[in-house]
Amino acid sequence: MTLPFSPPLLPMLAKRIDALPPGEGFLFEPKWDGFRTLVFRDGGELFIQSRDEKPLNRYFPELDAPLREQLPERCVLDGELVIARGSGLDFEALQMRIHPAASRVKMLSGEIPAELVFWDLLALGDEDLRPLPLSERRARLVQVLANAKKPIHVTPATTDRDTANDWFHRFEGAGLDGVMAKPLAGAYEPNKRTMFKVKHKRTCECVVAGFRWHKNGNGTLVGSLLLGLYDAEGKLQHVGVAASFTEKKRRELVELLAPYRENAAAEHPWREWGGFDQHGEDAQRMPGAKSRWSANKSLEWEPLRPELVAEVEYDHMQGTRFRHTAQFQRWRTDKKPSDCDYEQLETTPPYELRQIFAR
């Protein structure tokens, strides 16, 4: 490619905060819940790059023709790959698209096609736009994609704080992940956290029904706790994991969890998923346990009698599970496991995506 810069390129990153940053001079955008994507086009050459510099072209063949038809001849753009289904975004469906079999990729590209939402223009022709302020890059992006149509979109954006706050509370029901706040005067700085992502912060109580050993300490360090919530039928559903412990805490957890490992497998509500008594290729996948982005991650887990209750912090739910890893807060010995149900969770009513995409 003979663009001003060549792929791969690490994208600009963001710091997490809990509320809109104070002051003026920010551009606010919905935070899309998908795969961060950089698109490079140089005439007949097209390269779709993931956040971690992996090529994505083969997984999303349905985007090839629209990108060639709608993008300028030579350009670099930053955005997000998403799948919109019903009234919201479907991240789990997006994960399904990363499949090694070409026949499966072709089938899924027709059944659950992806779309691209762009928010930044980094190069156009021979111009490297990264040193320009965001306000100018945004204006150029809107100009070059003025006639964009599905599956190519330009993200909504506003400088009005009231509108941004409204998005923060309403758009979550459509599966969006918060609000981005970007300095209007800022240049594009690859791999630097110069933007802000404003995300919801919530807590709930979960049953701790299992754990995984840490990759560097099988038998001596706990890696993550497996969390569960009871549904309306009284079944304990796996909703995600809590991790990010210090090494000291990982060692302490081994001793703390030891009594709950005794006879845990006999009547465990998740026994059908295997993992603790199956290994390698024969281990059945626990829901939410592994994605194709982490193909080397072990499926093996250790069951615990579902008697421990932990309070965890989470940002939002994706269907019936936590979208991201939850953060352990404290043990709740005052709570009964049976009280850990979905009814305690704050929910946001769906907000139609067509309202978000409306021009």
C-alpha cells in the first residue's frame, strides 16, 4: 500500500471514567459494543484490521463490496464492527463470526451480516490527517461519507452535554456500551489513552459456584471466580467471571475456597457442562467460558458448592451475562445464595437502533 502510513496501526485508546468529563471542548459519541476496526484502502487493496492488528477480511466477506463502493479510493478510517439484531447490538453473534471454516464464514455472512460504524478519518489520498484536531477530522469524515448507506455508517456525535447524558442512559438498552468523550482539539495518537469512555458502574450479589486456576499457578493461584445468578425457574445460570486479583489475593483464595471444593461435583448445577472432569478437546464449553479470540484459554474449571456470595461490580449485561469481566468487591456472608437472582439487576428498556442510525 502507498498510503501516508501502512498497516498495521495500533488504534487510539481511552481511559474509563464514570461521568462526563467537566468543561467544554469535547465531542461525544455513543460507545459501540463490537470489534474495534481500522480500514485501509489503497485502490484495489483493502485491509480490515482488528484492534490487536489481526486481519479481519476473511471473516466478513460481505463488507468487501460496500467498502470498495463507498469509501474514497485511498483512505484510512477508524470505527467499530457491529451486528444489529432486533432492537439492539448482538456481541455474541459477532463473536460467532470468527470461525476457521470458510463454509461457516460464508453461511454466517448471509445469516448475521455485520455493519461498520466509522468515527474517524486518519488518512485521505496522500494526506496524513492524524496531526489535525478531531474537529477537522470529523468534518472531513462526514464529507467523504455523506452518501454512506447500510452497512456503512457514520456515528452520531454531539457537543451538547445534555444530549450526551441522554445517550448515556437511553442507548444502553440498545446494547451500546456507554459514551465516548473526545477532545475536539486533540490529534490522533495511536496506542495512547487520550480519549475518555464513560461507562455505567453497578454492583450486584452473585453466587460463586466455581473457579479457574491462574495460568501461572495451577494449584497455587486462583485465576478467576465463576459467577452465577438464579433465573425465574430457580436454575443457577453462569453470568460471567470476576478476576484481576493481586498475587497475594490469589494465594489467599486457594485456602478460602478449599472447604467449598469438598463434594462439590456430586450435585453441582453446572455438572452438565463438564470441564472439571473433562479435559482438552472433550471438555464441553461452559456458556461464556471461551471465545475464538482466546482460543488457547483452558476450558477446565473447578466446581464449588454454591454457598458463597460475592458482591461484584459490573458495567452492563449482554443478554443474560455480564458483557465484561466483573470486579470483585467483597464477600457477603449476610446474603443467602438463593437471593442472588436476576431481579436485583437494574435494566434499561430497549432503544431502537433505527433511532441511533437515523440521519
